[in-house]
Amino acid sequence: MSSTKVIKLSPIYPEPQGIEEAVSILKNGGLVAFPTETVYGLGASFLNKDAVERIYRVKKREKNKPLVILIDGTRELEELISEVPETGKKLIKRFWPGPLTLIFKGKDGDKISFRMPANRICQELLSKVDFPLATSSANLSGNPSPRTAEEVLKDLDGLIDMLIDGGHSQIGVESTVVDLTGSSPTILREGAISRELIFKFKNVLFVCTGNICRSPMAEGLLRHKLKELNKEKLVEIFSAGVASPLGMGPSENAVQVMNEDRIDISGHKSRPLSRDSIEDADLIFTMEDRHKDLILEKVPQASSKTYVLNIEDPIGKPVEVYSRVLENLKKSLPEILRLLEID
């Protein structure tokens, strides 16, 4: 039995010649093992039935266990499935590329699993082939998933055509698998991304007028509180203004008042409110009713996720007014945390 060809590639700047060699093998129906950010994977052309069957034979994998399709863009996903549900769109935006496998309903009604990996070598490989890769972990079924090239060779040396050695997998734990084919998402395997992140992660948007005082103050306050609660990974926080230029720093009084509470917002840069930011947010908090009205003019369906905090505008007023704004924002925190479902 001949041994598997092993090539070493830089995990940061993969050498093009090695990638091209692997691509050639895959195009000719061969099997290539390569690193991902989770564990090492074994891939074949999804369009080559014989190559896909060979993965099952080599791994001694049961035929009723489907393979995962690795892709490098959502275009390939849309070509193979009937539709991407809203939950799927949000999970893709938050966690792809990354260690999350999503199961969709294919156009023929069967379930298909997809992942968009974050590993640079794997990304380069996917960008150079003109087909998705059917993959599984690069080990014999039942054995531990390999985190290094050496572990791959223990199981598969001589059984596959090439192994790309890209060093130790960054995470070393399998991807989390979420089934999106039912009425609600179901976690089939909790891996690198926790159940809590899948179900509780939220995007929060604070909105004021110029995005240089109230909304960045609210953003800084919530970020500080979540860090205290060790929940900062559960929430992505943004702020914007309904009449804001792009790139202005925060007002001096806002920075001063927040510094007194040991919260630094000096690096904030203003940004105008956009339709995309409204649609991406799970929860929106405006400072005044008129801000909410302007949001609903852009995106009427945002009504159910938009809340008014009733915080006065301190622009042009003494620093004492900024202090009052901060105190009122603090009073809003318990309700904000409740809506975020954070204890």
C-alpha cells in the first residue's frame, strides 16, 4: 500500500503551488485531507459520485450518515437548497465563516449539511475549485477527530491521495451542528459554538440624532455591564444617528461623564442610521419617539423590536445634563437586560 503524499503549507499564507496540486487531485476524483479551524477534514468533489463513495469506504462510515458540504460563499448554498429561512440568515451572518454546520432542506426535500470554514488553507482550497467539497473528519469512523496531520496519518496513511499539513487546528473541537429544517432550530451537536450563543446571541442597536452623545453613551454602558456579567460574547452592540455624519468622535462632555464611571467611549466614531443596520438588529433602543418614527418609515416591520428610552438630548447643554443622561440610561439597563434575556 503506497503512502499518502504529505505537503506542508503555511496556515497564514498558504503556498499557491501546494493549493493548486491539491485542487488538481480533487478535480480528478481524488481524496485530500486538510486542516479546518475545528479539526482536519477529508474532502472530495461533491459532484463526483465515485469520489464521494470513496470517502465512505476509506472511513468505513455508515451510508446513512450524510457528509458535510464545505462552501466558500452563499451563492453555492442557494443553488443547492430550496430556501434559507430567516433564522438561517441570521446564523450565517453571525457565525460564517466559522465552526457552525447548518442543515437545510434541499430542493429534492432531503436534508443537506453546509459549513463555511474560517481556516485560511481550507478557504484557499475552496476558492480554487469550481465545486463544493463533500467532507467528513479525516479519521476512521469511531476514532477521535484529528487535530494534527500526524493524527490523520495514523488512520488514513495510504488510503487517501494527499494530506495538507497546516499545523494544529486552531480550535480542535468539532463544529456545532444546527438543524434548520423544522419549525424551530435544533442543535444536533454542541461543539465549538455554545448552545447559549446560538439561542441567545443578539444584535443591539442604539439610535439617537447625531450619534455623538446619547447612543454611544448607551452603547458603552451596556458593553461595560455585560462585561461585568461575563456575558459580552452574547451581544453585539452598535449605535447610529438619524442625522449623523460618518466618522465624528463623541462629544467632550459625553467622554468626560463616561470616564467618571471608568467607561471609555473616546474611540467611538459616528455613523448614520441605515436600513441594513435596522434589519440586522434583534433589538433597537431609541432615545426619543421621533427616532422610532424615522426607523419605522425605513423599515415598518421593525416596530415589534424597537423600544423608546425617553432620554433627553444634552447637546449644547452643561455637563450636568450629560450626567443626568447617564443616570437615566442606567435606570433603563434592567429593562434592556430583561429584553436581552440576560440574568
